[in-house]
Amino acid sequence: MQKMSVRTRVLTGAVTLAAVGAGTFGALSASAAPQSDQARPAADVRKSETVTSTHLSVAAATKAAQAALAAAEKENQRVTVAVVDRNGNTLVTLRGDGAGPQSYESAERKAFTAVSWNAPTSELVKRLAQTPNLKDIPGTLFLGGGAPVASQGAPIAGIGVAGAPSGDLDEKFAQAGVAALGK
Amino acid sequence: MQKMSVRTRVLTGAVTLAAVGAGTFGALSASAAPQSDQARPAADVRKSETVTSTHLSVAAATKAAQAALAAAEKENQRVTVAVVDRNGNTLVTLRGDGAGPQSYESAERKAFTAVSWNAPTSELVKRLAQTPNLKDIPGTLFLGGGAPVASQGAPIAGIGVAGAPSGDLDEKFAQAGVAALGK
Amino acid sequence: MQKMSVRTRVLTGAVTLAAVGAGTFGALSASAAPQSDQARPAADVRKSETVTSTHLSVAAATKAAQAALAAAEKENQRVTVAVVDRNGNTLVTLRGDGAGPQSYESAERKAFTAVSWNAPTSELVKRLAQTPNLKDIPGTLFLGGGAPVASQGAPIAGIGVAGAPSGDLDEKFAQAGVAALGK
Amino acid sequence: MQKMSVRTRVLTGAVTLAAVGAGTFGALSASAAPQSDQARPAADVRKSETVTSTHLSVAAATKAAQAALAAAEKENQRVTVAVVDRNGNTLVTLRGDGAGPQSYESAERKAFTAVSWNAPTSELVKRLAQTPNLKDIPGTLFLGGGAPVASQGAPIAGIGVAGAPSGDLDEKFAQAGVAALGK
Amino acid sequence: MQKMSVRTRVLTGAVTLAAVGAGTFGALSASAAPQSDQARPAADVRKSETVTSTHLSVAAATKAAQAALAAAEKENQRVTVAVVDRNGNTLVTLRGDGAGPQSYESAERKAFTAVSWNAPTSELVKRLAQTPNLKDIPGTLFLGGGAPVASQGAPIAGIGVAGAPSGDLDEKFAQAGVAALGK
Amino acid sequence: MQKMSVRTRVLTGAVTLAAVGAGTFGALSASAAPQSDQARPAADVRKSETVTSTHLSVAAATKAAQAALAAAEKENQRVTVAVVDRNGNTLVTLRGDGAGPQSYESAERKAFTAVSWNAPTSELVKRLAQTPNLKDIPGTLFLGGGAPVASQGAPIAGIGVAGAPSGDLDEKFAQAGVAALGK
Amino acid sequence: MQKMSVRTRVLTGAVTLAAVGAGTFGALSASAAPQSDQARPAADVRKSETVTSTHLSVAAATKAAQAALAAAEKENQRVTVAVVDRNGNTLVTLRGDGAGPQSYESAERKAFTAVSWNAPTSELVKRLAQTPNLKDIPGTLFLGGGAPVASQGAPIAGIGVAGAPSGDLDEKFAQAGVAALGK
Amino acid sequence: MQKMSVRTRVLTGAVTLAAVGAGTFGALSASAAPQSDQARPAADVRKSETVTSTHLSVAAATKAAQAALAAAEKENQRVTVAVVDRNGNTLVTLRGDGAGPQSYESAERKAFTAVSWNAPTSELVKRLAQTPNLKDIPGTLFLGGGAPVASQGAPIAGIGVAGAPSGDLDEKFAQAGVAALGK
């Protein structure tokens, strides 16, 4: 596995979150008792055995979500915004004032769908003409309102908006969220 | 595995795995129709807006799971093995021949628990003496058999084993899986 | 029903959010086609038939969640923060960078628990000594880290934090979120 | 955020239900031990940080549900009736004598759908011609039988009926429930 | 099967609800198209092959639920009330104004528990001293607040109340609901 | 409520199963400790407050399910059979040897669908031409293979079969189950 | 992998059900259209790559369940009986006349628990003294009433009974079901 | 039941896996305390009462899954692979590096679908033209990417792949997994 060690070198140059918080992580134990007695340290793997995935920081995800919400509020639309990462986990949700009860899970699913295929959900809807059962994949929702976020061309997050009178409007707001990044 | 090294070369320039497959990712669309017409590229974020998380590669996770399973088989124990990453996603499962029906979800939960607190589940069980309701956190299982995998001290995965007559045995096999890494 | 009419009088003086956005709401139809043809207007109820509930605005909930997250980050703790309203709906979630996978649902449940009983979850844990099965109520989690938000003494929201090494720490951050309100 | 302060002014004039029961709410602790020792009072937020939502009182919701059920019984139809509020929570359910097993969840979903888009579900069904995937939104059901309830034009509840031989009949009964309000 | 034939004789004397609505039932088809073309009638079973179960009528269940709610309101307690039948189906729910979000499912579960064992849940809690794992049975909640309704000594329904500061109070209100029956 | 009192009169003449086992039911407490100390008897309701529902006895349901399974085996088809009552509860399931993994839940849902609308599922499928969203009702499955069982014209149970190469075959076996009743 | 080849030899001698029904299986396609055009046959594996698991036939499982139910009826107890195989799948359920609503899922879980550990659940309850969190494994229920069925010492099924006043009684009936096998 | 006794004879010749591990199985008790005190041995059934099902060994299933993954990697596609047995249980999962979040459950469902009908999912999609509601069966996904594995013509497992840009590609990789067997 010569090749794997090559990758390792690459990663050596990387500064991953994990590296940063190493000391802290060792002490991580959400809501548990202090762990000073934790004698046995977890084994350490070689870098050649790892890959990394890129995520929006919570700060950036919040900024994007707020921008999407502000865009909706500017047009007097009441929506919920969600940001989901490439692993399918929700990073941020903002349930806008007065948004309908159907908007929360819709926003999450649109974001999930956009990041899964790295395309706006309004585009993905068109693919159903050829492959209608795509929409049966658990966790997805094929309605306009989801926009992907990419890093160097690869999808790292999806922003989903739901609650406006049309999917086009929802997606316009989601794109406003995307646009707030990289500025 | 010539092909892998090709990818590796790409990574040489990279800063995340995502970067590697940029061209590929742009075309990613699981089971959808070809997307040559996907004109609108997703916006690109700045690096300062992203964080990365480290995962076991599927190759390494499989190697660890197989080692855990082999350790159990050597002692004539029938178990299921699961590897879960720091984001809570299952990477690999191996349902051993003859393992009981309760072992599959148990293995996943033990792995989830170990990676959540970066400690063997046999240690985490002890914390319940002080904070008994920790075990009510969804997705967890406070039984011996889960072992964390760390990179530079930070948790990146958990290995869970279930099905042997005791949690101590299960955890011995899980630790065998951990030990297979870094070799 | 003497009591009801008393309440009615109080509510007569109320001006609800709904009133504000009335024109907009009439056109609300999340992601649906334009509804210009919606001839039949929904019937209008009398005020005496309605009650109102108070919520944190999304702006205030976001501010509180960000304050809680900032307090955790200041101590190098990686946590998730959730804000839940009195109806049990999640308003805002912020998954902090590097927070464990168990933290997301934990934060939501702590917030839910705090707003349900209008008390910090660290206090509620003590009640289990007398009524241990309280913790079997669906949606709850009896671990420190949840703090209630009140308006005129009545609970309107809960803030939940999860991911720090102890529930006391989690709750300190949640209280920092509460403290950010009213300033 | 000019808009927010406008809203704030409106809300300043509000007297919410919460205010009414303030003393009581402070002591609220469903099924827990007495809380006389609850020293730390929850922090109080400013009114500018809150919004309110309007609900049917349980008395009104019950009246409406009973009217819908009576309308169905008058035509020898066996149905279930549900009333759901704008936050998506079920307020009242009445499973009519002899109603089919499929009617209970159907009634709740029709009510949820009607309040989400502030339109009768028989109207919403028509929108599927243009946006067929609306019906994939979790919690919805696009069948006649749901009717919205509004206050000053804004949706505050939905009434759903299920179990009659056609959606038109179900919706006729739901409208009878709406009509019972405001009298 | 001597026993069965005895039962059969008893049932021979029964006139069931089904009989009453026979003509109507034949045409039952909740929300479906008219069924005039439904040529093939369903086969008819002999009475010796059937048993019957007794339920509260929806009218009686509503009366009981309203009585429980009124009893709570008289003491300024904000609660949710649920009535569940012997088959485990919810007949009626009333979410009282201002009741906490945890109260809805709690009320249903208390009612379910009471009708399952034909005893008040405050009594059932005591059985946990001897059989603690009873409370792990899905759908149950072992907290005071559930009261059984019986017909000729056999359980036919449960009334559950949740939201008051103690289970004793909740159960007092549930008993008020029971007491409203038979008057 | 003239109608209700009519029903009441009918029900007055009813002798329900509950009556038969009254003494036994009073002592019912599945898996709990002996209840000799259960002093407080549950309140007794008047008959005018109750309705009854008719069910297949477990003996009859088993006979029907076995007949359906035998019919399938005679044609070398491997299927699962389910019998569901009018309250939506499963009475009997028989997973035939070698039946596919998709057959179990399919059989239950076909039975549920047949009893809900009192028609064979092969007939119900046709209604989708006019009301396509009927199939979105939770718990249903619109595939041939479900047959209703009626008592005096009213639906009391559904028999569902799944696993044969076509819905027509499945339904032929289900009808064989129905035919075994009343003999 | 010496061990594997040993197992292989044993399996070489096996004649599995699959072999019996080979022709039939090839045509299996539950509820689908005829498959005469299915040109591409599925690849065939070598026997050395397969293992087999033993199940109760549906005929035997039904016999056992009926024996358990009859034993309960003889003592005037109303129970539900379930038979679950070693893969965790439910084979047979019989909901006895008048059994409480909590009994159905309880019976399935007791059966699942018994087959998972190849011991009566009354024995398994005792293990909780040493390993209390065993009962948190999904799908289990640690109450008397489950009995394992073995073939040559290995567990192949579990029989669960629920609904009688004590777990001891439930288990007595489950054991009557086991005893009906092998006769 | 002439047919059954024929089957019985066949099975008499069977030597099952259970037989192999008999001694071990008797001591099986995943994570429980030592069971030396387990006096009461489980009853033993006659062979005529059992049937057997054939499974891929975990070794073979892993080999197939790795082959499928390697085939995808060779074409620079990022996918998840799942192997499901004829009882519907997942045997092996491998989440490939960089596979989208929608791929995991998709792969499992494609595998489940393929083994249920013993046909490639690309073929099964065509059956929807005639029987569209097949796709509503729980657990299924009608998208290319699933391939059946057979033993002597009977289905024993399914291999599912998801994440490539088209279902055809996914299925090509799944078939590569099948092809790795029997070599």
C-alpha cells in the first residue's frame, strides 16, 4: 500500500480541526464525570489510514443561514432555513418567525438533497423525468429550495429553505445564503 | 491497487479529500441521469470558512473490523462488529456467522458511544455511578464492547463488538480491531 | 365557564404576530404554485376563541444560542446548542465545530426538558429521587445543561447545551445564552 | 433591522396568555414533586425579543371538532376529526364510533396540511398538477377533508376529517367544524 | 374447545354496533371514489367465529375528557387529557391551553398504561418495586395520572392526564373524568 | 342526538365478551405482581355510554390464516399471511417457510387496507385512478392480496397475503382464507 | 482460515430448503408481473461461501404458539403469543381474545430476548443484577415470559407470552409452547 | 399435509451450522454475566419441525462487498456497498470514502429489493410499469444498483451499490461484487 503513505504526506501539510483540538479532545466527555482517571489512552492510527472531510464552520454556516433568512424577510416571506453537511448532519437550523409547521423538516431535506448530488434541488427535480424513483431515497425532498455549497468544486454542505409560496422563491433565498459565503 | 495511487497523486495537491475528486464530485449524482447539462456550478467557499474532520478510510475501517471479527472467531465467539465515525455515521458493519439478532444494533451503539466520549465503553459504564442518566442519550449503549480510535489524541472512530458472553470479551475483540490499525 | 370569559377579556387586548402579517399569511403556501385562484377565504374566528403563546423571536433565539456557543468556545469546549419553544418545537440549532455526535439530540432534549418544567435540568435531575419515572417521558433528558427562558415568569423557551465534560459546564454555557437575552 | 423594531412595537401592546397564568406557570412541573425549593428563577426576556402565535382555545377547538363530527353523524358517516394548530401540534382528536383504522392519522395529516398552506386540502390537491412533490413533505396528506381556520386572515389551525366515502364529504364536515367557530 | 362454544353462546345474544350500521358500513370507503360498482360483497362470518370488545362511545369519552380538563382548570392547572380504548387506540385528546409540550404524549401513555392493567397508574407504580422492568414495555408510562374505566369489572378505557405539578394532582383530574361517566 | 339513543337501545341488549370474563379481567395485570391489594375498583360506566366492535376470534383468525397459507403452499408459493382487525391491530401473522423478507409488512398492510375500506385491495387499486393520493395514507398498501372479512355486511377484519409472483395470486390465497370462515 | 474450511466441510453435506424449492424460488417475485422474460439468471455461489441457519417451520411455530395460547386459556388468562426466529424475525403471532394492548409488542420482545441469549427471560432478568444495561439493547424486554427453542443445543427460536398477571405465569405458558415441539 | 413430510425427509439429511457450534451456542449470552448456573437447558426440537435458510458467510459477503467497492473506485466513483440476506438482515456495509450521505440507506434498500424478488433492481424497475405500487412496499428502493445472489437458483442475498452518477453504473459495480463469488 505504497500509495496510501503518499496520501499521508499530503495530510501532513493539512491542519485539521482534530489536530488543533487534540489536547482538548482527549478530555472530551459530554456531561460525564471528570475523566482525570482515564488511564488507557485510545490507540493512535497512522495518517495513511485516514481521510478527511471538509465542513462549513458553525460560524460560516450560521452566517449563511442568517443571510438566507434575511433575504426572505426582506420579501416578507416566513421561512425556515437549514444547513446540512456532506455527512448528512444538520449544522444549523433557524425557524423563522411565523414559518409554517411543514417548513422545518422540509428545509432540512432540501439541504440534504442538494448536498447529496451537489446541485440545486430545482435542477434535481428535472432528473425525475428520467429517474422518477430517485425521490424515494430516504431523507430527500425534490422541491426547489435547496442549494449546494462547494469547496474547490466538491460539495461540502447544502442550504435548504422552505415556507415561501414557491420553490423558486425558497431557492432564491437559499442562494442568498450561499452567496454570503466567500465574502 | 494501481488506481488508488492515481487518486493519491491528486491528493498531493490537495488540502482536503474533497479537493481530490472535484471534477468527479461535480458530476456526482447517485443513480441519477447524466448531468452534463449541469450549467450552474455551486459557489465556492473560502478556506477560512471551513473546518475538516478526520475519518478512518474505508480500507482501514474494514481492516480493523476484520481483525476484531477474527479475534472473536479465534475464541469461537459469534459476534457482530461495527465501525462508526466521529460524525456518528456507520462506516463498516460485519455481521458474523451465527451472531445473535441483538448484536447488530448493539455493536453500532457501542461504537457510537465510544467515539462520542473517546473512551472504552467499559470505562464509560463506570461514569454512570455518578451520572446515571448519561445512558438515556439517544444512540448510546453503556455496555462493554466499544473502543475508541484516535488520531493525535482526538477521537475519529469507534469500534463496537457485540455477541460474546460478556462485555469484557466483546471489548477485547474491539481492542484487537483497534490494534490492527497503525501497523 | 366564568374563567374562560375572564381569559377572553385579557386576550381581547392582545395584538398577535398573526395580525401583523395578515396580508402575507393569506398568501402563504410554502413551495406551492401561486395561489391567486384561491377564492374561498378561510373562515375567521372570534378573538374570544383564541389564546396566544409567546415565543422567542428567531433573532433573539439565535443571539442566545450564539452566546452559549461563544461561552463554550471560550473554555475550549466543543458543544451543540439548541433552543426549543414552549410548544416543543426547535427554533435554532448550532452544532459547534468538533462537537460529538451525541450532542445534537442531547441539546434538543435538554432544552425541551427545561421549558417543559420551567427549571434548569440540573434542578430537575433532583426530582428523580422522588419521581424516578419522570425521565421516561418521551422527548426529555434529565442531565444538566438545559436552562429555561421565561417571560413574566412563564416559560417560553429552553436552551440546551451538550458536549462539555460535565453537565455543570453545559449548563453554565446554557445560562450564558439565557443571560444574553434581556440586554 | 427596521422591520423587527416595528414588530416589537406591536408586540409591546400584547398581553399574552402566559401573563395570565404567570404565577401558576412558575410552579408548573407536570407530575414532579412540589418545587417549593426552586430558588433560581428563570431569567426574564424583554418583550422586544418575543413574538406570539395565536391558537384556538381548547374550548373552541373542541366545539369545532364536535360540530364536524355531528355533521358527519347526521349523514350516517363514521369519521375521525382532528384539530391541529399553526405550530403543527394536535389540539383535539375525536375518533368517531366505528370510524376506520386509517382515519385517525389521516385526519391529523389533513389538518396539518390545511394549516400549513392556509387552504382547504381539496384546493391543495390541485397544486400537485404543477408541483407534484409537495406531497412528499413529511406530515402532509393531499386528500380532501382538511380546512383551515384563520384569525384576521392568518392561519391559526386546521381541521381534518377522514373516514367518509369521499374527500368531498370529509371536507364538507370539516367546513362545518370551521363554521361553528365565530358564532 | 369446550370453552369456546360457551363463549359462542354468550355472543349469540349480542347485538353489535356493526349490526346497526351494516348498510352504511358496506358503503364505507374513507375519501375514496364512490363505490357503486363494488360488486363482490365481502364474505360473512358466523357469529361463533367472532368476539366483541366494548368501547366508550366518542360522546362519553369526550364528556369524560372535558370533565377531567375542567377539574384541572378549576385548580388553575394546565394539562392535556387523553382517552385510550382497550385496543390501545386513542379515542379523544384535549390539549389544554398552556399545557407543557411534554404533556400530550404523557397523557396518552398514562391512559394506555391504566387500561392495560385495569388499575390507576399510581397503583401500578408500586408494582415496579417487585417487577421494575414492567416500565420498559413499549407505550407505557409509570407515573400517576392514569385511571381505568371499566364496564362490568372489565377495563374498556383509560383516562390519562399530564401537566400538573404532581402525578397525584394529575390523577385526581383523571378520576374526575371517570366520575363523570355513569351519571 | 336522536341517533345516539337509538344505538344505545340496541347496545342495551348486548352481552359483550368483557362481561364473560369480568372476574378475570379485574385481576388482569400482565406480568405484574399479584394484585390482591388492589382495593380501589375502577368505576363502572353505563351501557348507554359504550359501543362495541366485533372481531374475529383468535381461533377463527388462525383458521383463516392457515387456510390462506395452505392455498399458497398447494401452488408452491411462499407467502406470509396476516389478519388485522377493524381497529387496525394485527391478530395473527404466519410467515410461510421461504417467504421473502418484503412479505411480512406487506401482508399486514394489505390486510389493513382491505379492512379500512371493506373491499379487496385489487378493487381499491382501481380507485387510485380517481384519487391517487389515497395510497399516501399511513399503514396502507395498494397492491392486490388483501381481502375483507365482514359480519352482517360490516367490515371486521382484513386478510393480507404477500409473496406470490402476482397480486392476483396473493389475493386468491387471501380469499381462500376468507372462504374458510363461515363453514 | 482453517476454521472456515472445517465449517465448509460440514456445510457441504447440507441439503437446504433452498435446494428443495430451487425451481420455485427462481420464479419468486411477490406481487410483481410475470417474469418469464427474466433472462439474466442470478449468479450462483459455491457452497463453501455459504452458511445456513435453522428455523422452526411455520407449521411447528404455529403448533407451539397454539399450545401456549391453549395453556393460557385453560387458566382463563388472556395473552398474546409470539414466535421469533434466530434472525430476529417474527414467524407467528396470535393475539388472544381479550389480551391487553400492551401484550402484543411485549410478547415479541420477550421472544426476541429469549432467542438472543438462548435462555428463559426469567433467567435473563437475574443477569441484570450484574449487567443492568443489558436491558437497554434495542428490541429486548427483560420480563419473565420468554422461552428459547433449541436444535441440538443451539437457539433457533424464542416463544414469548404476555398478558397474564405475572411473568411466571406468562413463562409457564411459553414453556407449554416449547413442550409442544418435539412430540 | 403430504408435502410437508416430503420436505421433512429432505431436511433430515441436513447438517446445519447450528450443529457445528452447538456447544458454543449453548453458552452464548452476548455481554451478559457468566452463565454457568444456567441449569435448565432449552428444549430440543425434532428436525422435522425445522427448515433452514442459506446465507452468504460473512467472509464471502465481505469479499463481494470489497469487490464491488473496488470496481467503483477503479472508475473513480464514490459509493456505499451493502449486502443483505434473504431474511432481510444486513450482513455487511462498506461506506466508501467520500460517498454521499444518501448512499448508505440507498445501498441497503437496493440490496433488500434485489434479494426479495431475486432479480436485479434495474429489471424490477420495469415491473413498475404494470404494478406501480410495488415501490410502496416498506424497505424497498426501485433504482438500478441492486443485484441478487443465488444458491442453486434460489435467492440468498442481495448486493446494493449507491452513489455513482447512474443506477446503471451502480449496478455494474454490484454485479462485480456478485462475480467475485464462486471464484
